[in-house]
Amino acid sequence: MFAVIKTGGRQYRVVPDDVLEIGKIAGDVGTIVQLGEVLVLGGDTPVLGTPMVAGASVAAEVLDHKRGPKVIAFKKRRRKNSRRKRGYRDELTVLRITEILADNAKPTIGPRPKKEKVAPAAGEDADGEAPKKKAAAKKPAAKAAAAKPRAKAETKKPAAKKAAAKSDKK
């Protein structure tokens, strides 16, 4: 089953477990919000709204509030170094669609529990094993630099002699 919803002046086709970014809406992170402007309910028998489907809504979990990418607009005139740069960032809300509801139903699925990271105990690795001691690393780079022979550094070409001045013969 899918639905077409309208929020923030845009339309989105959604199915359960979709993650989408929309314009900022009210709601704390981890809560369930209901989006009531449903234009189409799809499935075996699609229902088209005129303009909205009566009694239909979409339940979604708020995952995050964030700022979108920076958009920059330039204003250029025919003058030297005369330009104006103005930018803005959209405020976005990241949602996960939990379920599509019809006939004024209430959401039955709550927010998903967050996965907690288990901190390893002192003296143990993340795998539960004791850390292994590493042997002191040898320094082969210093020995290799000393072992390299100097390549023709001592043999230099003698300085070129200056050419004799040309004499004027008349």
C-alpha cells in the first residue's frame, strides 16, 4: 500500500519504512506525528481524493531536525566587482513513515527503540578479548638511509671556461 501526501507545498509518494526529508514541522525527535493531507491511497483499489481523502492520514516518526545544503544566489551588475552574494539553508525534518492509516484510525506502531552501544569493560576489546601487546617496532628506515650509496654526488663537472672575447679585425 502506498500514499501520496502533501506537506510544505510539495507532494511525496510514500510507503511504510520510507525515510524522507521534508520542510521543518513541529515534533520532537523520537515522537510520532500524523500527516493528514493525503491526496491518494493506493493499493488493490486506489482511492483518489477530491482534493483530500477523507479520514486518511500517514503516521511518521521524527528522526532528526537539520539544516539543508547551502543555496547561494548571485546578483550581478555591469560594474567592476559589483556583485552580491546571499545564501540560505532550509530547515529540514527527517521522517520515517511507520504506517498508512484510513478511516480515522489512530497510529498503532510507536517509535523504534534506539540501539544502545555497549561500552567494553576496562581492559577488554570491543570483541570481549583482552588487548594484545604489540612488539616494539624496529626502525628499518634509518638503516636503509645509511646503507644507500651516494650516487655521483662527489663527481662534479668542472666549471666551464669563459669564451674569449671577440676581437674586431678591420
